[in-house]
Amino acid sequence: MTNPEMTFSLNANKVIAYLQKSPATFTKSDIIRFIKENGIQMVDFMYPAGDGRIKTLNFVINDESYLDTILTYGERVDGSSLFPFIEAGRSDLYVVPRFSTAFVDPFAEIPTLTMLCAYFDRDGKRLETSPDFTLHKACTALHDEFGIDFQAMGELEYYVISNLDPAFQAEDQHGYHESQPFAKYNSFRTECMQLIAQTGGRIKYGHSEVGNFTQDGKNYEQNEIEFLPVNAEDAADQLTLAKWVIRTLAWKRNLDVSFAPKITVGKAGSGMHIHMRLMKDGKSITVADGKLSETAERAIAGLMLIAPSITAFGNTVPVAYFRLVPHQEAPTNICWGYSNRSALVRVPLGWTSKTDMCAAANPQEDEKSSDGSFKQTFEMRSPDGSANAYLLMAALCVGIRLGLEMKDGLAEARKTFVDVDIHKEENAARLAQLDSLPDSCMASAECLEKQRGFYEAMGVFDKRAIDGTIAKLRSYNDRTLRHDIEGNSKKVAELVNKYFHCG
């Protein structure tokens, strides 16, 4: 039997380490006990709004009776100020804490316990249009129909901006996995990682990324924090909290950060790639016999089917489409392949060789049979930091379910498979056979309008949420914007500045 102390004692989340149990099993009495025994003086409710950012409501703990009341009943909030599709005439919502998300606020001067909340309507039902419940419905539909659980992990790319430091300047656009002193913000990134872990984030690793340059007396350095695969609802929570942590720490360190998809023309943009893994009865079914399973291939077929409208949730501001241009690592065509960074969906290396590389690298170790195929994922490369993580992952989950529903899913998947760099001249004929992603918010809105039935099926996406998404994308009126301001550095800079803190 597993020793709880060994399982939880090293967890960076103080609530998990103290209670010595999985957060999925946290009860109200656990939360009250932690608060009483750890000198917690305040409780914060946090909840993602329509703009994808975390909102906060603060409570002073007056007494145990009041604490029990807020944990049991939550509190009222103004939904019309949080979501554009909620009318003022029926705007009251409830926010009720989810105990499994509890963490000690790493920034609060007063000891504060924070929890993410679920939205409920006036009838005490989960808010159909809320992003978090939309994702819950998508995951439930997939599980109910196929018994499959959707796991995901995000790659969160961002730029750190500071005053110019002329010492040890890294080569322009060659910052990938660079070390100090050529990379100036490794220590900032590792501090972010440690704080994200305290909020419950399950981090895989962090590193400096390709993008680095100087402009107008500033250093711009790109970084990435990548997470471990967890159930998609937790993955969306973790990405949303991670953005809050990174921005807050940057502000406290007199730095600026941006998750914007494009900072300037000619330099690496920032994505928010999502890796996916299919689970059944607690085991990965993404791999079979040392290669991608037919189930995973069928899932990819569904992603290919609705890829044009996934951009409506993954690329939500005009500057996003300045990143999705040919001849860069960001995808522009609807295809997939193994280890292929020019493809929309990449199947990365997956430890399927069964070779004991540890023993090969360390001769003192006895060679053992090795199967790391549980690590295999497939990665959607189009999304960026402007996305609402909940809606994006809900859309990906819908695509997976659609692929599994297809009678000819395998054949459809193999039509869009590529094993070459499609942007090389010798592969022009193959490129011509592939559909392209939308090139603007307005084009994405049109794709979503055409494909909305896929999202609304089984009650996953509420009609009002789809209407609101389409209206927002159309409001940018950017159909020809990328072409209109191409080469106009002033106009591009104005656009970048407008969406610098999107998402």
C-alpha cells in the first residue's frame, strides 16, 4: 500500500502536503482544519471570466460560522461584468469554491487560502455558458460515449521584457535552451515555476526559448514553462493560474511579460501548444504495439475536421494571425505528422523504442526492459496565449470525440498525414492538397458559424457562448488587416501594443 507521506510530503502545494491526501478528496472539513491549524486569516475566491483572466473576491474570516457559510454557499457576483453574453437584467450568479483547488496564496502578505470557484445560475444549476463548465461537459460527453478520459498539458510561452543589459548578449533568435548569463531570466522563470507548483500546477520543465532580441533600449527574452498531462479540467486551471503567477511576479520584480502571440514582425511568436493523451481505466491508450494507436489516429482525424473553427477559441485576437504565417514553426495548413514542426498536429518522440537509454548513458546501471510509451502525446500547435484555456480544451475534446465517432476516421486521418516539411519547394504539390487555417479573426468566426453544430452537439457548447464568440471575432473587422499593414512597422507596433496583455 502506498505511504501517503511519501506521496504527498514533497508536494509544493502546502495544503496537499499538510493534509497528506489527494486534492480530489478534499472536503470542507479538511479546508476548515487547514485554515485553523495554519494561521490562515483570509480566504480568496478566484474564477476565470470571459476574458480568460482570473478575477478575485476577498473574505476576512470573522469566525468559524462565517467561514462555514462562505465555503458552503459561496457568494453572489455580477455576471454581466464577467461575461459579455449575460444581460444586466438577469446578471446575478453564484460562485462556489472547489475545495480541490485550494492553495496558500504565495504573494499575500496576510496568510490567505485561495480556491477556484464554479459558477451557478439563479436556479442553483451550473452556468451552462461558463468556460469551466463547458470543458466539464465536453470531457463528460467523451467519457460517457467512449469511456475515454481526456488528459492535456500546455506549453506556456511568454516574453520577459526589461531594460537593456549589454553584457553577454545572446545571438538574435538563438535563445533555445540557452543558459545564464546569455539567458538573463532563467532565475525568474524558476521562481515562477516554484510558485506555480505551490498553486497546484504540475510542471514538467522550463527553459529559455528561441526568441530573443533587443528593441528600443529593451531586452526581449522568450521563455517556456511546460506542464505534465493531467485531466483537461485541471490542465485549464493550471494554465490560467500560471499566467496569474507569472504576471504577478513580473510586476513585483519591475519586469513586464507578455503572452501575446506576436511581439514584433520577424521574431519568434509565442504559442500555447496543447499536448493530448487518451486514457482508459487509468492507462494510456495513445500507443499500441509501439506506435500511435488507431484510436489516437481517429482522434486526430476529428481535430483535422474542425481545425478551421478551433482557431476561434485558440487564436482570439487579430495579432494571432501574424504568427500563423508560412515558413515559420507556427502551422498554417491542416495536417499532422511525426516529429514534424511544420504540421498542425505533431506526434513528438514518445519513448516507444523500449531501449533502456538510462543504462546506455550510465554503464553502472543494470539494463532493464523499458517501456515509456505512457509518455506519448499528440500536440496541437496552432493555439496561443490569447486563448481561454477552458474553451480551447473543450474544443479539442469535441474534436477528439468527433474523430472517434467517424466510421471512416482512420482513412480521414491518413489523408492529412505528412512526413515532410510542407513548406519546402519540392513539396509544393503535397502542400497544394492541404486546406489552410483561417487568416483572421473574421475568417475564424465564419468557420465557427459553419461548424457550430459540432460544438453544440450533446449540449457541450451553449448556443449563447458560440454566438458571443462569433460576435467578438467579427467585431475586430480584420479580414484584410494582415495584408493591409504588412511592412508598416508603425501600424504593426500599434497592433502589438494593443494586444500586448491579451489572454
